[in-house]
Amino acid sequence: MKKLTRFAAILGALSGLLLGSASAAASPVFQENFRITSTDVGTDPCSDYQPVAVTETLHFVILVNADGAGGFHVNTTVNNENSRGINLVTGQTYVATGSNATSFEAKPPFPMVISNEDTSVLVSTGGAPNLYRKILIHETVNANGYVTASIFKFEVLCRG
């Protein structure tokens, strides 16, 4: 459910901005600043694919500028705050860091595809190898401006 909450917040913020009418092109700059805390469970490939719970607070800053021609320029920044992980079998703990910045143009005519990948390092607090946490968010918008495909993928990778 928390994955869906985070995804809904991201999709809502981007969809409302990107899929507005052409008359919105004259709108002033828009900025959204929010935090989402969630827990996702992945598997630890360094420890025989045991479950690892990652709890993180993601701080989003989204800035949208109308380009005056019916499109928008979108800048997003995501910072991981107070993020941590735990192997649910061994108790091994991790602290997570990372940030991501993305910039793209959203211009008619649609369709368009938007992909964003965020990776953070899960640094081991003991002798276990470090892990990477990767999130992929992908949206496809059809010619009518509707989202027709939406992918949210969470995974943990072994990085020694």
C-alpha cells in the first residue's frame, strides 16, 4: 500500500502538471515540495536472497516552467533522508544515502514517455557487503494526454 501511496503522489504531481490544457502554457512557474516515507521489501542477493526491508523518507522538489508554446520544462530532485535497511533474517543493518535529479520537456503532440531511475547506496553497518537500492518509475502518455502505461519497480542489488 505504501508503494502505491508514493507512486500516487508522484503520478498525481506530474500528471496534473504535464497533462494540463494548452492554455496552461501562460501559467507562472509551479513548485511542489513534499516528503514521503515508505517501507519496501526487496531481496538481498549477497545473502542468498533473504528479505531486506528498506525504510526511507524521500524529499521531492518539482519545478515546472511553462514554455509559452503549450509545453512544460520539468525539473525534479529527490533526496533520501533518514533511510535505513535491515535484513529480516540475519538482522544486518544498513544506512541509505543518495539523491537524483531529472530534467525533461513535456511538449505536445503526445504521445510521450517519461522514465526516472533512482539509486541509493545501502551501506552495511557491519561486515556484510554494501547493497544498492534501485527504483524505476516509467510513464507512457498517449496522444490524448492520458497515462496508458505505468511501471514502478523496486529492487536491491549486491555491490560488495
